[in-house]
Amino acid sequence: MAWASGAVRRSSIITVIFLLTLTGVSSAKLSTSFYSKSCPGVYDAVKLVMKAAIAKEKRMGASILRLFFHDCFVQGCDASLLLDDTPSFKGEKTAAPNNGSVRGFEVIDAIKSAVDKVCPGVVSCADILAIAARDGVVILGGPNWDVKVGRRDSTTASFNGANNNIPPPTSGLANLTSLFAAQGLSQKDMVALSGAHTIGLARCTTFRAHIYNDTDIDAAFAWTRQCDCPRKSGSGDNNLAPLDLLTPTIFGNDYYQNLVWKKGLLHSDQELFNGGATDAQVLWYVISQSSFFADFVTGMIKMGDITPLTGSSGQIRKNCRQVNN
Ligand code: HEM
Ligand SMILES: *[C@@H]1O[C@H](CO)[C@@H](O)[C@H](O)[C@H]1NC(C)=O
Ligand SMILES: *[C@@H]1O[C@H](CO)[C@@H](O)[C@H](O)[C@H]1NC(C)=O
Ligand SMILES: *[C@@H]1O[C@H](CO)[C@@H](O)[C@H](O)[C@H]1NC(C)=O
């Protein structure tokens, strides 16, 4: 009798643990169908606002894509980057990789209100960012893919995480590789995701040392960039240059072509084609845009999977810039 009740207790404990494990596993997973019943209109709503924003300014597709990257590398894709600083809250926006550099938050706000008109309080800011980043890529001529969703929004942010996890443009190949590895992304993913620099602009301060001091750069290209980026720090710091000099508003493989000609804008860009282990992958993407596209999509899906908040963790923010009261 005692034995029997012990066995029953033991088996019910095992059942509870099993169920907990099951729900734990299933709630930790994103899926492409998460909103198919609760908000099927989210995709059209996001796309409409992204189309309008990019029609107004082509660069916005790039700016939103970068927001997604900088969000995901700091405590996962949880919209932590979107939180504004307040007197009692220090967010990520003024961390070194972001300060005076990240942009597009007004577009995210506009998407949030458009989505909340279709289905109020259902879609997270983290998912909005993931879908908007994809749409920007597609609208500028890049590959399409189904975005995994079901993320929830953080109630915290990490200033130090933003400073420590996001690679600076002075990074060498080993540091780039290890910072991506720390997020569960391979060196191959890193090279493919860097192809995001096929669109968008960079400030003089981020490439000044490369165009004046590095030797792994085409001389004529360096000279051209020097015309609008003075040597002296503090002057022209915010002057902009395209990351891809060939087709800065088209999402394609020209970024890799630039690297082969030693015309990478950032030191970190040129590190991908500099006699090291990633040269072959760069050459392959020059030859095969479809391989670049396929690997970029794989990388974006992996990056979007970085430690999301799911189930009942976190919250669905009402305003992407602040935690709900
Ligand atoms: C591999 C390491 C990377 C480094 C070192 C790096 C660094 C940078 C820097 C310094 C800028 C210019 C910022 C400024 O002017 O203030 C920039 C712009 C940009 N980055 Fe990266 N990045 C990296 C990877 C990525 C990834 C993985 C993505 C997205 C998948 C991405 C997307 C972009 C885009 C789209 C822009 C242009 C943004 C705009 O025009 O507003 N970058 N990056
Ligand atoms: C961010 O940039 C502003 C303007 O350049 C500067 O005043 C401020 O000190 C910077 N913040 C941090 C935390 O570096
Ligand atoms: C990254 O760069 C720093 C210096 O900028 C260096 O101290 C560190 O060892 C590097 N780490 C790796 C893994 O390359
Ligand atoms: C180039 O390198 C020298 C010597 O390390 C340094 O003093 C100078 O500030 C660098 N110039 C730029 C534009 O980075």
C-alpha cells in the first residue's frame, strides 16, 4: 500500500515535470503561424507603412534592418533597443554603437499604431521589428522569407550589453567571428549577414581610420572618401558615405564585389576579404547572388531566434518606447 501510493506520487510528479518541460519547450519556440488566427492582418499593415517610409526615403529600409540586428544582439530579439531613456531608466540608445547612429524609431511607432488598429494589443514590438526588417530587404530588391514570430517585449534593456555585444567597425576577423559566435551564429552566418551592408550609409567617424591609415584599401577609393571625411576627428564626423558604393539602395551582392576590389568602407567590411578564412565565401557570393540570398535568409532566421521572450514572459508593449505601467 505504502509502496503503491509512493509509486503513484512518483509517477504524477514525473507527469508534472514532463508537462512543464513540454510547455517550456513549446513556448520557447517561434513559428511563422503565430498570428494566423489572432492577427492575420499584421503583415499587410507592416508592409504598407514600410512601403510608404521607403518611398519617402530609400535609406529607411537599411535603418530598420540595422535596428533588428542591434536589438537581437542585446538580450535577444526583445525590442529592448526601442526603449527610450528616462531619468530613472538607462536604455540602449546612447550606448556607443547606437548613440547618434541608430534611426527609424518613428517608423516603428507608425507601424505599431497601424498594427494596433487592426488588432489592438496583440503584436509585440519585437515581432514588428522582425517583420519590418524583412519587408525593408524585400522592398529594396532582396530575398523574401517567412518570418518566425511569437516574441514578446522586454521590460529591461542593457546599456552594457549594447556596448559589449555589438561589434565595432574597428574589429578584426577574429573579433567579428567571436562576437557572432557568442550569439550562436557561425562565421559563415557572419559573412552572409554582413551583406546587409549592401544598403545604407555610414558616418565618417566610423570609417575615418580605415580610409586614412589602413593599407588594405584601394588608393583611389580612399582618396574619394577622404574628400568628404576630413582626417581631423571632430570635423565632418557625421558626413555620410554609402556602405556599398556601387548600388547603395539596391539589396544585391555588390557589397562583396567591392571587397574584392578593396573598396570596403569599414575596416570590418574589408576584414572579410583580406587573405583570411572567409575570402572564399566572399568570392562565392560575387559569383552567386542566389547563394548569398539563401545564406542571408538562413542568417536572419537564426539571428531572429536569439533568446526570444515567449509564452507569458515579458509583455506586449502598448508603446514601443516604454514599458507598460
Ligand atoms: C559584422 C559586424 C558589423 C559591423 C562591425 C557593423 C558596423 C556598422 C557601422 C559602423 C555602420 C554605420 C553606423 C554609423 O554610421 O553610425 C553600420 C551600418 C549598417 N549596418 Fe552594420 N555592422 C555589422 C553587421 C551588420 C549586420 C549583421 C546587419 C544586419 C543584418 C547590419 C546592418 C547595417 C545596415 C543596414 C547599416 C546602414 C544603416 C543606415 O543606413 O541607417 N550590419 N554597420
Ligand atoms: C551621446 O551623444 C551625445 C551627442 O553627441 C553626447 O552628448 C552624449 O554624451 C553621448 N552619450 C553617451 C552615453 O556617450
Ligand atoms: C578583440 O580585440 C581586442 C582588442 O581590440 C583584443 O584585446 C581581444 O583579444 C580580441 N579578441 C579576439 C577574440 O580576437
Ligand atoms: C592614424 O594612426 C596614427 C598612428 O597610430 C594616429 O595617431 C592617427 O590618429 C590615425 N589617424 C586616423 C584618421 O585614424
